Amino acid sequence: MFNGLKLPVIVAPMFLVSSPELVIQASRNGVIGSFPLLNARTSEILEEWLIAIKGELLDLPWAVNFISHPTNKRFEEDLQLIRKYEPPIVITSLGHPGKVIDVVHSYGGLVYSDVATIKHAKKAAETGVDGLILVANGAGGHAGRLNPFAFLAAVKQFWKGTTILAGGISDGKDILAAKVLGADFAYMGTRFIVATESVASEQYKKMVVNSTVDDIIYTDAFSGVHANYLIPSIEKEGIEINNLPSKESIDFSHMVDVKAWRDIWSAGHGVTTITKIEPIADIIAQLEKEYKEAQQAIAALV
């Protein structure tokens, strides 16, 4: 499935950003595209998306993201659509992946579980997933606190399966660094928010272009799980950054009933190096150029 990749990159599934066109163009241009199932606002729309993506990509790799937490109101409906349309890779988040593994492995697909702590990485490894996505410090959206160097090294002590590293990866040198550290893939989201094929609003894209790492806040105020958000997007909604409350319980119902938080925008620490809005083909071409230059620089040192 991965033989035709130009880069060892999975374009991370991004809430209210990833679109079918973003997935299709990512996979056509030599990386692995993905999208959250809940970006399709109904199960009927989701079915249309799955038909379109599967029809366009045929044997190319692509992925969907499934929220495994019990507060996902579409848990059963979306799981049945996974069974029906057989996405090659299913990325599970924020809950036990057991039921998903049973479905996906029944048709020969792969399950990657994203984890933010060593404890959760060990639990996920025991369930029989095919890959672990290590969501380290600096990742956009729901992210952990661990340094990516330390996180990857610790997981490698007990895990021999596919390993994907996330957290502040924004250019080709970063992708190669992830490989040198022992990751099989780099997981990149923020870099692709500004792709013309993403469904992020123009205001969101411009905010990413104009922001630096100092414009990111790490808070659990919106879902009960800590995540990285763009401070200007919170302030423009009239919310005071210094008075953000800590949410008492985990609740991902906002990912179905999206209206309340549709203008609170996520991004990771990699925003500083993003300077323009452009097609995904151009982004991937630039990443490939940077990746090859970094390989050549290392070769020259040996």
C-alpha cells in the first residue's frame, strides 16, 4: 500500500478542515490523506464522501479518523459505514479501539491509535492495533505534553509496530528528523490547514499564516482534553484568555453539534514557518524538496 509514497507523511485528520478533496489530492500527490468522520455533518453525507474518495483513490492509501469516546453520538452509525466502505487505514482517537479493530481487521485494514502518554500507548499496544500515533507536545488539536524525542524513545522500548510521530512537524527537515528518530511516518496537520483544498475559512487560513508559536494556547476549556488553539480565534469570540475555565468532564458532543465552537480554531507549534496559502500539491513538492536537501546534507557529513 505504501510503495508509491513520495514522503513518509500522513496528513492528520483535522476537525472542520479536512475535506474529501484534501484527502484525494494528498494521496494523489504521494502522501496519505485523512479526514475525521465527523467532518461530514450527517451519516448520509459521510456515506457520499466515502463513496467519492474510494472511487477516486482506488488502491492508493487513505485514512479516516474515528472518535472512540462514548460521547460520540454517531459511534455505531459511523462504525457500520467503516465496515461497508473499508477505508484502508482507520485512526482511532480518545477511546478504546477494540470494536474498531474487530471491524477493520475483518477486511484487512489497518488501525492506528493516537496516544498522548506512555500509559495510553501501552494500553493501545495491548489491544492489537497496527500502529501508534504519538501525539507529542506542540501538535495541533488534542495534544500531549511529552517531548517528542523522549516520547518516541520510551515507546520504542515496548512497541515494535508502526510508529507515527506528531507534534510541531512543519517542513521536510522535520520529516527526516522523525525518520532518524525511528518513526515510520510523520503526522502533519497544521501545515495543511492553509491548503487551498482544505475547508478552513479564509480567515482561519490567514490567521495561521499570520500567527507564531506565541499565539498558541494549550487548554482543556472546550472539550475537557487539553488541546492547542489559536489565541486570536478565542479572543475574537469575546472570550478572555486569562479566564478560561477548566472543563470538569470530557465531552466531544461539540464535534457533532458544532455550531458553538466552529470559530475556535486549532493549530500547532509549527505555525511560525507557514507563510502562504497554496495548493496541497505545492506544499508537498516543497516538503519533498526540503526532505531531499536534508538527506543530502546528512550524506555530506558522513
